[in-house]
Amino acid sequence: MSDLAKLVEAISSARTSVFRLEARQHYADDPQWQSYERGEAWQRNADLRAWTEIVSSARARGVTMQRVHVLTEPWTPYVRFEVEQHYPHNLAAGEDVRLVRAGRPWSVPDFWLIDDHRGWLMHYEDDGTLGVIVQATDRALSALRSWRDEALAASTPVATPA
């Protein structure tokens, strides 16, 4: 099983918590972004439906779903899309989405932390495409928990759309 498949399985089977740190200002291979850029109805994208179903299902099981995106100024077109168009869908599904408005990029990797004891580091190419996903070692988990705590402390919630 690939690390991506293991990550998806871990998110889908989480018992207590799922945390995502996004530190990049652009994710080139985001299927919703690609559809949006082409002027297509990105809200009908199968990946968006799949994610909101995962979030809704997890929340129904009592799992905390959190995401923090570290943003720098000025916002990239991708960040503006995420915050203004995409995150409302995450919020409606029950995800706690938060932002850190940073003066400069954080020097931490993107990662997922599941149930506080399973983690995945996301390595991206310079153009914003996903390179590799690496399951975190036991030794790295304490750093992921620390970065999560730092990100949550520095963040503010995204407002739920009216």
C-alpha cells in the first residue's frame, strides 16, 4: 500500500483527531483549483465530495477535524480561492479551519497528524505539485505535535459563511 493510501485510510479511520498544517501559498495539483482555473464548476469535483464526506463521517463519530493554513501577504490567487471559495465547504462539513497570518513563511513542512500518534510529511516541488508523502517516524511525531500546538495557538478560525 502506498503512503498516500495509508494516509487516506488513517484519516478515514481516525478515532479522536485529524490535523492538517498547510504552509504553502500554492498547491498546483489541487483538483478543485485546477477546475476553478479552467472556469469549470469546481464545486462538483469528486475529490471535494469525497473530502466533505470524510469530514462529515468523522465528525459524526466524534473525531475532531482541524486544518491550519499559514498565510503570507499578499495572498496568492490560490490562497484567495481557498479562503473565499473552498473553505466554506470544509466548514459546512464540520472541519475547524483556521488561519495564521504570518509576516513570512514558516519553515515547517506540510503535514497530517492523526490521533496524535500517526503522521505524514508532505513534500512539495517548487512549482507546488506534490512530490512525496512520507510516514513520520516515532521520533518525528513529537515535532509534529509541537508544530500543531504552535499553529493552533497562533491561528484564528475562518468565519462560518452566513
